[in-house]
Amino acid sequence: MFSYSNGTAYNSSFRKKKVLRMKIWLLTHTEELKKTSGTGKLVKDTLKNDCEIIEWSRVSPEQAILDLPPTNTLLIYPYEEAQKTLSTTPVSNIDNIIIIDGTWQQARKIYNRSPYLKKFQHYEIKGVTSVYCKRRNQKNTGLCTAEVAIHILTEYQHSAAGKLSKQFLEFNQ
């Protein structure tokens, strides 16, 4: 459980749940895979085959990411005015979610050096405050990978949202 900036908390256990048809793609910086403080592994362990960890490469992008349809894929990344691709599509209507997994500097590097990511609609999570304490957040509104996945799964009303939330809270102590 974590809270919106207005102080209200959300807990996925109070929502109607459904089976996930979407797939979460974690586009992960190489250094992130080495860290014990990374939360991408929690997402993968919880979602199993409904999550793929893709190690980012600037020179050899993963074909599976390149093949994702732009009309049915959201990139979770802060919206910039020049992009004009902020999605208004409900998450429940999307089959593929890309989350950049790394520090904010690494995420910015991945985004800026991967022109193929710009073809995807952006989805920005607003009004949620991070509770992640294993690392210092480098952005005031920055969420860790597990918090992003919990938010998306909660919006999607997926049954794994509660399990991931519980695992994250235990991991975050």
C-alpha cells in the first residue's frame, strides 16, 4: 500500500480482480541486474510468464520490444510536452506495458538512446508518492519499478497486485 500526494492510500485488496491479459516488459539497465536493491525481480517473481526482463542494449535492441504494436503498448515514462503521445487509453485496454528499470539517470539514458521507444504512447503516473527506502529517489515523484507495476496492476484490477504489494512492503523494510 502507498499513498497519493493528497494523503489517500490505496490497497488493491478492495478492488474487483481479473486475470491479466497484458504483459509487462521490464527494459532493464545492465547494472540494475547486479543490485540487490532492485525491485524488478520482485515483479518478475510475482508475474512469472506475464513479465519479461529484457536487458537493455543501445546497439542491439531486443527484437521482442521492437515488434510490439505501438497502438497496444504503453511506455511508463514521464510525459514531455514535445512528445504529444500521452495516452488517454485505460490501462485495462492495453496488452503490453514497458517499464524502464533502472535509476533515474539510467532510465533517462535508456530513453534518450532508444529512438524506438518514442513510437509508443507514454503513460505517466501522477499523484503517487514513493515509499521505497532502499535507495534515495532522485526525483520527488519517482517510483521504483515495483511501485509502478503495483500501480498498473491495481488499475488493471489484477489479482497479483495485492501479492506484489505485500512482497514489496516486506522487501522494503
